[in-house]
Amino acid sequence: MTPAAGLTTPLSTTETADLLARFYRDGWVVVPGVLSPGECAALRELADQLAARSPSFVIRNPEETDIAFAGLFIREPILSLVQAILGPACRFCGQNVIRNQPGQAIAHWHVDDQLEYPLPAEVPRWDARVRLPLTWFSVQVPLSDLDSVEDGPTEVVPGSHYSGRIPPPVDPVFEGRGAVPVLCRAGDIYLFNHQVWHRGRPNTGTRTRYLMQLQYARGDSLAWRCQGAARTPALERVLLGADPRLVELMVGPPKYR
């Protein structure tokens, strides 16, 4: 199947190894052409419907509204890439769609949740030969083209997840490398380590920016991010008759306790 039609099968062993090496090194990596243009258009339309009911430009818990959102958690090659990082028992730990119009952005430099591997001042960085463990991470899915800095793409400081530090508020630089935009097209995805220094670049263009986030956690109960989705009545309706693999990933109990 060509990238223009979307991907539905795992990547080759060689492709997967190359992508993961870059992900572990830089903190992010783009996989092109996963969703088709038609899929992106349909998801944008659903997001617009949800946005009409929400005062925020962050649409939370879309998985509770339509199987089109929830089903992406077992879409290939997304799932197999996630399992290669978190293990075969990985679980859902969150979903949202950031739908920001011109002038809107989460534009401050940050890491998500909290700094997980802090270092004292006298230790300059974590050893690059070490792959720092991940409890959870995000698969970012642009639903609109983010191929210009005016569109408000995510900006990251490559390798900064090894810093052991919170980013400075302005112009962060890690080992001589400053911020770079993650430029991509609708339907691409990028694997994203939430501990890399990042922000949403301000949307100064004329188009609404649509960025969906699929968040996965390890399949255990050692942290709150690993608990899976709440069994709300809305989610139960969405999952009624769904693929058993999706039900297990969304609401199945942690494999390890």
C-alpha cells in the first residue's frame, strides 16, 4: 500500500530499528504517510464537532466519542512501534486533539508531567549510551499540514531528554543544539519522548492546527499513567463490539502488578 493511501501493516525490522535508534537519540522521530488524506479529513471534521462543545482548544477524551478515534490505538504501524518501546502489554493512557487557531498555542518550554530523571548540578548529562526508561510516551498525529513554522509545529531541542534538567524559559540550547521545528504533513506521525524540551510554536499562519495525541504507557500498575482508560458509560458504548485487542489495550487490567 502506498503512503498516499495510508499504512496498515508493521514496518520492516530494518525500518523499525532505524526509527527507534533516532527516537532514542533525539527524543522524537517522524514516520511519514501513516494516515491517508481521507482519514485526516474525517478526523478533522469529528474534531470540529467536538470543538463546538468545548471552551478549550484542547479536546480531551475523544476516544469516548467515536471508534474512529479509539481504533487508532491498534492501527499499524503505530501499535508495533509502540510495543517495540513499551512492550507487548502496553496500555492506553490518554488521548486528545489540540485544535489551535491562529494566535493560540502552548508556547512555553516544558517537559510533560514532571522531570523524571533529574541530575545534580555537578553532573552535566546522562550518558548517551544509556536508554533512559520510558513509563509512557506519545504518538503525535498531525491531522493538518504542519510544514511551515507559521503553522505552529512542535519545536524540540534534540537530545535534551538526556539533560536531567528543566528547560530554560527562553531560547533553550542543549550541547550546542537549539530548537528545531518538527515539520510534517497531515497523516504523518512522530514518536515523541515527553521528557525532551519542547513547546508548540505559536500559530502565526492562517490555518487551524490539528494535532492528535495518542498516549501509551507500560502494561503495569507502577504509576498512575499505567492504569488504562476509565470505564465510563461513553467509552463502553464506543467499545461495544470493538476488536478485542482494542478493548484489552484501552481498559484491560495491567499485566504486571
